[in-house]
Amino acid sequence: MQELNKHVNDVNSLLARYGVRFGIYKNNTFKEQLFPFDTIARVIKNEEFAYLDKGLSQRVTALNLFLADIYGEKNILKDKVIPEDFVYSSSGYTPECEGIQPPKSVYSHISGIDLVQGKDQNWYVLEDNLRIPSGASYPMIARSLCRKASPSTFKSNHIYDNRNYAEMLKTTMDYVNTGGINVILTPGRFNAAYFEHSYLAEQTNSILATGNDLVVEGDYLYYVEYGGTKEKVGAVYRRISDEYLDPMTFCEESLIGVPHIFDVYRKGNVALINAPGNGVADDKGIYYFVPKIIKYYLGEEAILHNAPTYLPFYEDDMKYVMENLSKLVIKDVAEAGGYGVVFGDSLTQEELEDFRQAIIAEPRRFIAQEVVDFLDLDVLDENGAVVQRKADLRAFVLSSDKARVWKSGLTRFSRNPDSAIVNSSQGGGFKDTWVLSL
Amino acid sequence: MGIISLEKADNLYWLGRYSERVYTTSHRYFTSFDIMLDQNEEYYMRYCEALNIPDIYVDSKDFVQRYAFDTENTDSIISNLYRAYDNALVVRDYISSESLAYIQMAIYEMKKAKANIDAPLIAMQRSVDNILACWGCIDDVVYDVVIRNIIKYGRRQERLDLLLRLRGSRTDLKRIFSELEFYLYRSNLKFNRCAFLELALILEQDIIDYPKALDCLEKIVVL
Amino acid sequence: MKKLSFRYETEYQFSLPVSKHFYTLKIVPETTKRQVIKVDCLEIAKSSSQTRSRDVYGNEMIMGSILEPHDKFSFLIEGTAQVNQAVFEENEGFLSAYRYPTELTKPTKELEQWFQQLLERTSFRQWEPGEQADYLYHQVYDYMEYVPGVTTVETTAGQVFQKGQGVCQDYTHLLLCLLRMAGLPGRYIVGMMLGEGYSHAWAEVNINGVWVGIDPTNDKYVDDNYIKISQGRDYKDCIVCKGHFMGQVVQKQEIVVKVEEIT
């Protein structure tokens, strides 16, 4: 690892060469910035990863079954394991998806599960991302560049190669493809994750398309060539949120979607990756119930733990939250990407009181969590000194005939010593994640 | 592969045109820079007139700086390079990350050249080298010949355009025109046959009607 | 029991030609226990492609596209309906969606307060669901004043309550909001009424497993003079003609709806 650290500048200049960027909007203008990379990898031992692997597969398998149930039979609601209020009043619940069975019954093809390791060495799941989790491309390209900058590091350590992500993704797309080409649908180059969209298209040998390149004719979706001929599309890895996917079904004003694509999907003539409507399962409110979901569908205890979570919806929890607000993290269930997360201890008395009122007014809108004492990771600062920073791990689970965990992941860290928010949109950096093969 | 939408075909075509524009105008810039050094300080005025770009420059120093490096100046070399990048970025899956990286590096070199304004040509030369490397890389890694041909067609069109503006000789014009014809038929682009034939005729006439030739050239491809 | 003939005709004029025009029409009334429909004529502007589908609420959809430039779009449906108000549709499919608020029918603080007041004035809680619904729709009718042009298709129940004015769509959203607060599943209906004019909107409430039609705008239960076209959670699920096209244009719409009794 030290050997690699000597080459931190080489790696970063290679990252610049390949334009590894993400975009952000500041004051309404779009800017692209390099995603700061730290060469000190997060290392996960073989047996420890075996545990994560089991836990993550179990979690994603159960969540897929949950989605099939919610948009189908609804047994989990009939059996009152989850109050139906939590499903039907969730902003992620999409009635348009009722009764639709996606190809091969896969809902969450690509799941990004955010974990942290506590000081007690335990891993905690912070969040499930079952809609369009991004980030896999970064450790993937960083790995190939690190191998160039410091080959000896990879000769002397036994690290699983993570560059197979493209192959895993392609397998996932092919598995559900209904006959036709694979397409990655991007909102366009002014999207925060455009680098990833175009890089994954190149690496999986898929076509990178915008809404304008696709057209629905009759019951099928086509990619239109410049000569006018049409190529049938069998799977769309869409990097556009449900809301903007089809102006004829969802947000009418959407200019980036494909009119009538949802109908082709409804008829089973194209696979949408991930399936629309998944938001109901990665809702911060449903998160609380995931251990119960696992027990219900698989008859097993959850292998991975949630961070201790309270739902103000329940009276006891409300009481606890009211009394302990100043030491909890409050999350707005409707927000994503590090927004709507507030640490109680950062609030003034007055702000705390305002928050209490907000929670009482809309208990369903918030969850409260104990602050997990993160295990800090070593990070090289601007001057090359090793400092400790908060970090999380986004693990990627790809589902086709079964759930498979990618032997790597995106480790994001906070560059601000006082912050536990690691999201790239909030200025964080990233590390490679090494899973040891021995 | 080999499935290209109208929008992507347009991007490939413009990638060809803008990268060619950067390449050719950089070389012209090198020549002008040399002439303005000790022969004719006002040479840039003729240059602007020939290329039909607005002469917004105060003096030769201003031209050296702003024609090459001013991102606010839409006619500058750097602006055209950014346009090449914008078009390349959205066709990464066709031309490969490797090829795209060379355009990216051309931009970095231009930034370095700007910082060394007394002798910008050294870093600018490296920028031009990267454009050549990008073309070479595309030739090497892009399996689909149609993709390559669309880019090459765009390059020939831009080259012919610049040569017509600079009142190039019939021999040079005809040579590039025949290359243009070669790639036009192999790019499967829809084109205006009348404009194409008219341009061919103009190039045969005793006195070449340059403005009319430019007009025809612009009308050939319908995207 | 009545036999009605109906005709629904719409024409859009665009100020400039539009292209890549996609449309979804929910214009075909469905045969149910309550109404037996016979379609005699269905005409839609010449299209590049067309197909049919059914949405999650059970509405038939005609979906198609016109890719070439055009400055007009029209459709027409004609037929007969044998309506029997004495029988009710039973609940088919899922009810849950009809029990929860939507963007357009979400209660505001003021609406919640009003609802509380309505409850306190009566022994609402002890009533049968049918009595509750009956009470609520009269309240909506009494509260509202029928004024066209003061609301739009985007106006929410909360805004309607603030204004106290509106048209059939607004009456219906307000009623749905109250019904759902009371725990009664309610759905939005688009349809036609005896006479000549525009389409109409009303509500259906699920009482003991059957759907009962209520027209809050006319302060009455739905009778043999009503033909249902589509149903959903609110207006947005029942849009008669949804379109998406390329072109910045002004569009003019003309609708002619005519329902007559056949004797």
C-alpha cells in the first residue's frame, strides 16, 4: 500500500487524463469536477467479506421478493407485518406498477447498499438504494489506473480483480433482455453521473442513448439509426428516475424520457433496469422493516444489522425521539443524496424545538437513528499527511438468476474532519475497496 | 456495434469537423505567429479576413493571446477544442475512453500553453500532437468502419472549408474533394446530390467561385 | 333503465406544425354491470403507429404516434349505452390506491380543521358509511359555488377549499379528499351526462364492496343519465387525451359532447 501511496499523483493525473468527473449544480450552473481519489484503499479481509457477501445477498433477495409481493399479492400487508400506511403513503409507492411482472421477476437488478463499520467492528446498513445507485465505475477505473501506477502492489497483495463489474452488469442485462439490444439510457451529459453512464456503455458494449434516440412503435421499443432503420431494444439500463422516464405515464413535462416506454414494459416487451416503483422498498421508512422483511420471506434472521432506528410513527418511538432528539440523526424519508440529514447535536435549542414540531406534525416523514460511532479510515490530506476521516461503503449487488455481490465497492469519505456526510454531491472523495482473496 | 442514431451521427461528424478545425488553424496560427514576430505585426488582420472571422483584436499580442486561448471568444482555437470535446464526450462508447483521453489532454496542454504566453507554441504543439494521437487511436481501436468514416468525412469537409476560405489552389482543393467524396459514400450519410455535383463543377471551372463553392459544401450533408 | 346515444368529438388546432407527437386516449367507455356499451364509430387522426393497452385502474387506452409534421389532431367516438342505475359495480382489483391522498387531493391543515368541524357537529363516527358519504357530498355542494374559469386542471383540493369556487373537477377533488379522510375509498370518474356540452366529472365511493356514484356538483347520486368513461385516483389518472410533441405552439381545443335518450 505504501508503494501505491508514492504514486498518488500519478494516479490522480491518470484520473484527470480519463476525465473521471462528476457534475454538480451550484447556483444553477453546471460544473464538472474531478472526484478526489485517495490511494489508501479500504481493505476487507476474505472471511469478513464472506460474511458481508452472505448478508448482502440475503438482504437484496428479500427486498426483491418484497417488491414482487407489494406490486402483486400483498401478503406481507395482509399478514400485518408492515402497516400498509407505510407502503401506500410512501412517495416511492407507484400504483402504475400494480400487477406488472417485470421480465424474470427481477426488480432491483443493481442494488447499492450503503454500510458503515462501527468502532465496535460491526457493520451496519445505513441505506438501501434500489432505484439508480451510481458509483461502481469509479473504483473500477481507479483500479485499472492504480495497477498501471504501481504494479508491484497488485503482485504482492492478493486482491480480487474488480474490473469484472462490466461483465457482471452485462450478464444482468442479458438475463432479463426480452430480445433486442442493450441500451443505457442517460438524461444527457449534464447529469452528475454522466461519466459513469458513458463509461459503463463502453465497457459493457451497450449503446448509450438519450430519449431522442429511442422511439416506441406499436408494442415495442426501438433505437433509430441515422439512416432510418430501427433496431429493437430488449433491455434498458435507464439512468433516469421513474418520474422522468415516460412523459405519458409520469411527469408530463419530462423532455428526457421516452413517451410510451412504460406501456412496452407493461406488456413485457422490454426490461427496465431497475424496475419502476422500487422506491417503495428503499424508502427510509421501510428500511426499519427490512429485518422483518427478511424473516418474512426467507424465514431467516437478518445477517446484517440496521443502525438502531426509531419511527416516530410508533408512539413509544416518538416518545424516545422527543426526549433524545439532540443525540440522534434525523432523516427526511423523502430526500436522497445526503440531503435532508440532520444531526441533533448540531442544532440550537430553537432549531430542536422547530424540528420536534415538524416531527409531531408529520411523523411518517421522518426517521431517527442513533449516531453510529464510525470507524475512521486513514486518508492522505493535501500535504500527504495521514489523517482520519469518516467513510462509508457502497456495496453493489447484481441480481439475475440470483443475487451476486461485487467483490469491491465504492468507499466514500468525508474530506471535512467534522462531517460524517460522505456524498460526492457534498464534496466527498473516494477510495478503492480491496477484497482480499487469501 | 455499428448502430448509430441521428444524434450520434451528428456528434461524430462534428467531432471530425472541430478536431480538424483545431488542427488546421493551429498550424496556421504557428505560421502567423512566426510572421508577426519580425516581419509583419499586422498579419493577423489578413488572417481574420481570409477565414471570415471577426477581427476583434487590438494588436498582434492580443491576437496571439485571445485567438488561441480565450474561452469567451467563440472563434478561438480553445473554444473549438472544447466543442470537439463536447462532441467526443457523448460518443465515448463509439470512440473509446482511450481516444477521448487524447482530446482531454489536448485541453490540458492548451491550458499550459496559455500559462506560458511568451512561448506558447511548445505546449500547443503537444496539444496538436494529442489531436493526431486521438485520430490515430480512433483508427486503431474503432472496429466499425462507418463510425470512422463519418468522423473522417467531417474532417475532410472542414479541411475543404478552410482551404476554400484561404483560397487554396485547384490542385489542393481537388485532392481534398476526392477524399471527401471517398468518405461521403462510405459514411452512409444522407446527402444533397445537387450540391455535391455543383461543387464538383465549380472546382473544374477556369475561375473558381470560392463563395459559391463554400455555399455548396455547407449544403452537402443533411443531418 | 335508459338507452342513451353518445358522441364525443375533439379537435386540436396547433398554431404551427408539430412533429413526433405521441398520444394516449382514454375515451372508450367500458361495459360494466351498470352500463352496456356499443361503440358504432371510433375515428382518430391518421397515425404512424397505434396500439391498445389497459392502465392499472382498468381504463382502456389507445396509444399512438404521429411522427410527421401536422397542425391538427382529432378524434371521435360514437355509440350507445344501456344504463341501469339500479345495479352497482362491485369492487374489482385493488382498493388501497383509492384510500390514500394524491397530490391533487391531499388534505391541507385548513381542510383537516374543516373535516374535524364537520365531525364535531354531528355523530358522524356512529353513522353507516353510506350515511357518512351522503353527509359529506351535501357539505361540499353547500360549501362550493359553481364558477367556471377560476381554477385549472392543476388546482388542488386545498386550493379549491381556499377559493370556495370551481367546476365539477374541483367539487370532485374536494369530495374525494373528505371521503378519504373519513376512511372511505373514493375514486374520480370522467364521463358524460345527458345533454350537450363538455365531459363531466364525479366521484364514486366504495360502500360495503360496491361503488356508488355521487355527483357533488349537482348535489345528487348518479342516475341513468350518466355514462362513465374512465376512473382513477384523481383527474390525472383520467385525462381524456394526453399528448407529447415537438414544437413550441399554442393549441386550441374544441370539444363537443352530446348525449341523448333513445326512446
